[in-house]
Amino acid sequence: MKRSRYELLRCILETCIEPSTKTRIVYQVNLNFHTILPYLDSLIKADLIQVSGTNPISYHTTPKGLEVLEHLKAIKLLIADLN
């Protein structure tokens, strides 16, 4: 089953609660490096994750990102109740 964009964003935000490298995110979310880049860029621009470090670069969910994550989880539960 194909995952929605929101499901992928939720998975990335969840993974980045603990500071995570791009490699860890790719493996946790089960995407490839090419596919993950637009998602990371969108999350950074929206201030939902922040970038830190230089080698390796790590990604971390911001307080705003944690709030969005809670909303995405609530929506997922509501949708699950419909089935």
C-alpha cells in the first residue's frame, strides 16, 4: 500500500525526535536518499526540523514539529476509526 505524504512526514518527524542522520532517517522511514531530500527540505523550511552539526549532519524535530506530529497522530487515529 502506498503511503501518503502526511504519513511519510509523520514518520520522519517521529524518527527525528532523537537527533538522526540522513542515513538513519532513510532506513527508518524506508525511502531512498533521492526521495527523502524533498521531504527534509520541506520540513526544514517549515521549521519542523532543524539541522545541526557538520560531520555528520543531524536532524532534530523542533517544538513546532512535535506539535504537528501530535496532530498527525490524532488524524491517523481518526482515519483508522473510519475503517
